[in-house]
Amino acid sequence: MLIIGSGVAGLTLAIKLAKARPDLRITITSKSNFSDSNSSLAQGGVAAVMNAVEDSVQRHLEDTLKAGDGWCKPDVVNAVINQGAARIHELISWGWEPDTAPSRKLDLAREGGHSASRVVHSKDQTGQSLISVLLKVVSDFPNVTKLNNWFSVDLLMHEKQCVGASFLNLYSQELSTISAIYTVLATGGAGQVYALTTNPDVASGDGIAIAQRAGANISFMEFVQFHPTALYIKGQKGKAFLISEAVRGHGAELKLANEETFMHRYDERGSLAPRDVVARAISQEKLRTKTPNVFLDCREIQDFETVFPHIYQQCLAHGINPKTEMIPVAPAAHYMCGGIATDLQARTSIHHLFAIGECAYTGLHGANRLASNSLLENLVFAHNCAEDLIPQKFEELKSTNPRLPILSKADVPAEFYQVIQKEIQQIMSANAGIVRRNIELKNALKEMTTLENTLLEITPSLTTMQLHFRCKNLLAVAQLILQQSLLREQNAGGFYKIDNIKKK
Ligand SMILES: Cc1cc2nc3c(=O)[nH]c(=O)nc-3n(C[C@H](O)[C@H](O)[C@H](O)COP(=O)(O)OP(=O)(O)OC[C@H]3O[C@@H](n4cnc5c(N)ncnc54)[C@H](O)[C@@H]3O)c2cc1C
């Protein structure tokens, strides 16, 4: 049994399988260290209905459908939201200690688009606390092998069935394969395809590109979520620090440099409107005022440093004191709503290949993810996938004759790949951002084809293999976003194309 990816999705699945099937040999891999992931960066928390008096499953369901703007799969939303409380209780039984209120009940935070306080959290570092618990629990199982710095290159296929994956061991710089009756991709998001993102370096869409190369269905890649409030630092490129939505839930207001509020001009929910509405509003205000950012005013929040200690420290580290000055913010690429298409059990269109977490498209988020619904999706789909796999017979694999990538002896300088990566990111940010146009999408696709042809002329060596495949994967994800954006003829949720305005 092979699980590629050690975020909340992959680790949860590994624990569940290891517990229920001590006879199985489970390998879980990560291309970096085990705590380097989108999961570790999650701040806000996990959305779930934990207070049946002031909240209900029906309300969470309606909020999710509303945010998804007509593109959620209602049966999936229903199945996921109904499991919320069970998954939180399970995490607590594994040792997770979310914040509690003085009443000793869970302290539930409110976030944009939610009609009730329902976000279970651990200060403003929920992801890190979850990952440390999951890593501790998984280490108790002798039948789980953890391989960090194992970069998955491609899937191994035999007669249209997935039979494992090929890897580059980044320690020894050796290529090898892991054969497996069942393989699960839990490789996370693809924010790195843009020049400014809240995602870490590892989020380069590898799983989506790998699955596409093997022939899996990839859907709804045009639905990229931009987080409205990443910390804006002049001249910054690459990874941007996130100022969680929970800060607005706690009373912060979006303002212009002259301290004027503007969100009420766009939505009656003001600063608490869903992400897509806020991101578009900020992008329009940036254009109107010809400034690169707006501001988040937290000065009225008395307990800022206690409720958001991590955000407070990060702001101070950048020379901004949220208690005395407004925080400069701008939108950044944040979450991939589309991905490898799966059913409710996380099965993909390829036999014996599953996908869970952010790399999967399940139908939960539709055109726009409701805040804190993604960690919930990770937990539920890891559970559903485990339920599907636990009763299976894990027969020995027949010999499969795995194909490893062809290698060159000559090295291409690393700078060559860095230039390609930068170009992909800049093209995507300029042409496939919050507001899109067909003409720009088409031009961007042409530029991607040129970059693809340049890459095709090069055979990587062992030293450049990871960089080569990183660029290849970023290119594949970029092309999917551009192609699927061109095909979408109706605006919805986070997707906004000028050409579609009259059609809406
Ligand atoms: C700053 C930030 C804040 C967020 N806050 C929240 C929040 O409050 N609530 C919420 O619900 N969601 C939040 N999200 C989104 C959420 O964190 C992610 O969607 C979720 O954690 C993804 O989990 P995952 O397990 O699918 O992937 P990840 O956690 O990203 O893990 C991916 C794993 O795959 C591995 N991997 C990738 N490619 C390869 C490869 N080629 N070979 C081997 N291994 C590979 C990586 O090394 C990593 O271990 C936030 C995201 C960010 C970036």
C-alpha cells in the first residue's frame, strides 16, 4: 500500500489503514520533510457542526452550497458535512487538543461565508498542531514506513492499472520504484504555479500532473481560489504569509489607505463576505486607487496577540504592529478547488489509484471553497478511502516491468529551470488571475507551449531530475488551468472571465 504525501490527508489515511489492517505494509512518502506541507500552514481550523443548539448540519450544508455557487455536488456536500463532528471527535481521541472556551466546550471561531461559529481550531496554528499529533500517532505503527525526501516522478502502470510509482531518492540521488496494489495520491495543492501564493514550495501540483500523465480525469482546474488577505510586502515574490479569515471573523475591517471602508459597496456581508467576493473587490479597489494593496484594520481587537499569536509575531517580524497600524494585504493564489476527479470513496478514473486532499476534485467545493472546509474534506475522504480499502484483498502483484525515466549524463544548469519556473509563474499571474479574458488565456497557452517545447528538448540528469519534473508538472497544471478556463462560459464562485459577463 503506497500513500504519496504526508499532509493531513495522507497521514490520516495511513493511521486508519495501519490500525485496521496490521497485516498491511504501508509506505507513506513526502518529497520534503514530513511537516513541510499546506497542512502545516493552516491557521483558521476545521469547519464542523459541534454545537447543535446554535448551529446545524443543514446550515453548514447551505453555506457550503452557497459558496460553491451552483457547482458543488449536493450528495458529496451532504456526505462530508454529516461526518464533520465524527472526524473531530476522532482527532481528539488521537490526542488533538483544540482550543476550548472557559465553559470547557470547544471554542468555535467564525469565518467568512459561515452563518455560525463552527471552526474548530488550535490558536492560529491549527495545521501545525494537527500534523504534530498525526505524526506522533502514525509513528506508533510498525507497519508504516515513512520515507521523506522521496520525490515521486510518475505512476507505474500495468494493463491500465496503477501498480505503484517511481521515485527519486533526494538523499542518495537514486531512482527507484515502489510497487503497490493500491496507490493513493495525497500530494496537496498547486499554488506555486502563480508568482504570489500562500502555499509553500512543495505545492507544485505534482500529483495532478502525475495522474494526468497516467491518463486520469482532471476536472474543474479553472476554479483556483485566491485568498484576499495575504500580507503585502513591497517587491515580494513567491510565498506570502497569510492573514487568516478568522481575523476578519474576530472583527478586523478591510480599509483603504485613507481608512475608508469599501466592502459594503460590494456585498452586504462587508468584510465577512466569501473569499471570491472579497478578493475581486480588493482587486478592483487596487485598480481604482492605483495601489498594490489595501489594509486590514485590527486596531480595535483588544486580544489580538492572544487569539492570533503567530500572525501577530509574523507582522512584528515584518515591522508592522497590528495593534497600532493597519496591516497591508493583497490577494494571493491559495487553494485549488479542482484536481484529480474522484468518487465518494476517493477512487479516480484509473484502476487501483485513489486521490485525497487538495489534489483531488471531489465536488465538495464547487466554484469556491468555503473557509476551513478543506481540512474537513481531507479527514472525510481519508476516512472514506480507508473504509473502501480496509476490506480489500491485498494480493501479491504480478511482475510489472516498471519503466524508469530516461536519463542524460550532461547537466543543464539549475538556473535554466529557475528561469522556466519564473516564466510559468509570471505568465499565470498576469493572465490567469482573479479576473480573466479569453484573449489573454489563449496567448498564455501559446507561451506555455513554447516553454513545453524547450523542456522537451532536454533529457534530465539525476542531478536535475527533480527540477526538470517540477517544471514539467507546473507546466501541466498551468495548461490545465488555462484550457479549462477557456472552456468555461459562465462565471461562478471564484471564476470570473470578462468575456462571460453578458452571459451570466
Ligand atoms: C497558509 C494556508 C492556510 C490554510 N488554512 C486553512 C484552514 O485554516 N482550514 C482549512 O480547512 N484549510 C486551510 N488551508 C488549506 C489546507 O491547509 C490544505 O488544503 C490542506 O492542508 C491540504 O492537505 P493535503 O494533505 O491534501 O496536502 P498537503 O498538506 O499540502 O501535503 C502534501 C504532501 O504531498 C507531498 N508531495 C507533493 N508532491 C510530491 C511528490 N512529487 N512526491 C512525493 N511527495 C509529494 C508533500 O511533500 C506533502 O507531504 C490553508 C492553506 C494554506 C496554504
